[in-house]
Amino acid sequence: MNYRMICRVLGLILLIYAGLLLLPMIAGLVYGESVLNFLATIGISAALGLLLLIPKPRTGSLVARDGFVIVGLGWISISLLGALPFWFSGSIPSYIDALFETASGLSTTGATILTDIEAMPRGDMFWRMFTHWIGGMGVLVFLMAVMPMSGEHSMHIMRAEVPGPTVGKLVPRVRRTAMILYLIYIGLTLLETVLLLFGGMSFYEALLHAFSTAGTGGFSTNPASIGGFGSRYIETVICVFMFLFGVNFNLYFLILIGRWKEALKSEELHWYLGIIFSAVLLLSLGIRNLYGGFWQGVHQAFFNVGALLSTTGYGTVDFTVWPEYCKWILILLMFCGGCAGSTGGGIKLSRLMILGKSSVSELKKMIRPRSVTRVELDGKRVEAGTVQAARVFFTIYMGLLLFFSLLISLDGVDIATSFTAALSCLSNIGPGMTQAIGPAGGFAFFSWHSKLWMTLAMLLGRLEIYPILVLLSPRTWKK
């Protein structure tokens, strides 16, 4: 491995991270709060970043293993450092709790240990919800957008961080691809901020909720989440943007360059819309008597399908009191997640499509052994390696889900709580399916070791498993 180049990239990450911490510090100054916690964290991050830049790399080349190591170490580093402002200020007295909250923000999970959200200083709250925006698109993608790096080798970093079974370049240069992705991301965030201002939110609330929606995270400034604002307009705007941020960003690029017909023909988009329609219809029928009529049920179903399918995790009502079959539909949505190339979590719809089509293909071969079948998406053949990668990912994902469920159950919680807590963290969703960890609950009651396991699960889910597993593998560090 190119250790010096790995150190250099990690150093740049920490310097950029120190720069991003200036925004919550400014928010704290605007509201007349002490910002010593941010100054200390900025100093530590910048100092570590500069130290890592001292070794001069002999070559700028990176291989796939280097990319996984950079992404894994980078995300662990920013999680550890990102917890310091909460810990230094005392808004979260326990460092493990602060680490859990930070990892939940950066991984865009939205699970929280806070029991009194309104008591948190404005600057700390800004940082808490800004972590969603940083983690949504990825700090490494941001690095490639603003820093000149070798396109040939930086693609390894993008493939390790950007979610989905395959990652391609929108344009020939990787840096320009990263810039385009971030410009779309910023544009949608600003648009949502403006629309939320029209709904009566303050600029502070509108911007922070746009950060949270853009990263499909789910943190809110209101203890009752979005339902606490009591506005159908705000709920509708946020719901629409949850669905928009769950769409593959490549489709937005195609629309911007005038190839909107090609974007609308996306098979994954059709499945995404089909799942939304089907889930809303089925849930509306099940909950129509809980909210005073069918159309009220449609509104609640629409919002909560958006919250769980996009893995944002916002809440308007407590869905843990819904009928059992409704909760099973929501659990299936938690497994599915958003489209590849979106800011959503979960297994990703494209992987499930590949798995489903490959299963049908294998079944046809059993019936007609001599037949020639192939897996296709958007009329193009899916390579055998991609199909195999989807199967391996699904197998590892299910194994990790059961593993974390078992570890969390050591706290003495029931099977539904332990399983959906693990699913919530691994799929980066936020709420679980029991009242203890549902929209009206939280994760504060778990033991410190369960919180550490769930922190690891959140990072594994956001980075789609492999970068963290590569770090933990002894073979990675051998020549």
C-alpha cells in the first residue's frame, strides 16, 4: 500500500473537516454562545491534518485497497473528532454518547440518545444536523470536488464511498463528476430551504431541516420531529424532498443536460415509484380508521413511506401502534432503502432488482438447462461480477444484521427491539418498530457497549460494509 499517499489524503480530509466546523462555530457566535468547543476541535483537527501531510508521497498512485483504507479510516477519524464539540461543551456529557450521536449524524441514520433536544445550544444543534449534510454525499466526494487529485486513482476512493452496486463517471474526469454531484446536492438543499421558509419556519430551522432531508438523516430541532410543527405544508414539502433525495443523482444530471427522456426510462426509477404507490395504498387501507378518514390515512402513509424508504426516518405519528401487517410493510421498506447513487441507505433498490432477476434467471435454467438467460437492467446486460457482488453483499448484510441483533439483545431487550434497532442502524434509518426505539422513543437507555456496536453498524451501513471490513482484515496490512 501507498502509506504516505494514504496519510496525505487523510490529512486533507481533516483539514477540510476543520474548515467545515467553522459553520457551526459561526452559528454559535450569532446566537451569543461560547464557541470554545469548536475552536478546540478545529485546532485538534487542523494539527492532526498538518502532521499527516508531513510525509511526502513518492508517487500519487492508489490501488483499490488504498481507496477502501482511506474511506474507512477517514470516516472513523471524522466520527471520533466530530464527537468532541458535544463532549467539550457538555451538551452530551458522555463521550460514547457523543460518538453515537455524531456517527448517527454522519452516517445519516438519525438515531438519537438525546432526551431533551431543546436544551442543546444552537451551535451544537447546527453541527448535529450539519453532519447529516456532510455525510449524505460523502466527505471524500467533497474532497475530490475541491482538491486536485489524479482522476485515474481517485476513482478508487469514489467507488469505496458512493453507495450502490456500481459507480460510474458522469463525465470523463472524476473531479468534475464530484463537482456536478455536489452542485446538484447544494441546489436541491437551497430549494428546500426556500420552500420551508414559505411554510413559516425560521431560516435557522429551514436550513437545518434541509440539511437533514438532503442527507436523508432525520434529526430535527423539534422534540416531536416534523409532526411537532403541526403544518401539512411543511410535512408535504419535506416528504417530496425525501423522495427526491432517494433518487439516483445521475438521473438529475441527465435531466440537466436535456436527456430527460433517458432519465425517465430508468427501470430503477419505475420500481421506486411503483413501490411508493403500492406501499402508500396498502398502508392507507390499514390505517384509515386511525386518523379520521381515508385521505388523512393517505397523508400519513405517504409521509412515513417517504421517511423509511428514503431512510430519512422523520416522524409525524407513532407508527409502532399501526396494525401488524402495516409494520411489516414498513420493515420491508427499511430493508429496501433508496436508489443506487442517492443519499439513502438500505440494501439499495438496484441490488434487490439484480438479486430478483438473477433468481428468476436461475429458475429458468433449472426448468430449461440448455436455455441462455441473462440479467438485464435498462436493456443492458449486467455483468456476472456485478451479480455475484450483489449476492455477496446481501449475504454479508444479513449475517451482520443477525450478528448485531444478537449483541444488542445482551442488554435484555425483546427480540423486536434488538432486531429493528440493528436493522435501523445497519440500514441508516433511525427509528425502530417498538415504542422504546420508535418515532416517540430513543436509544439513550442502551448500555455503552451496545451503543458502540450500533455505532459500528451505522458506519458499516453508510459505507456499504466493505471499507470497514477491509480495515479489519489482517490481509489488508500485509505486503
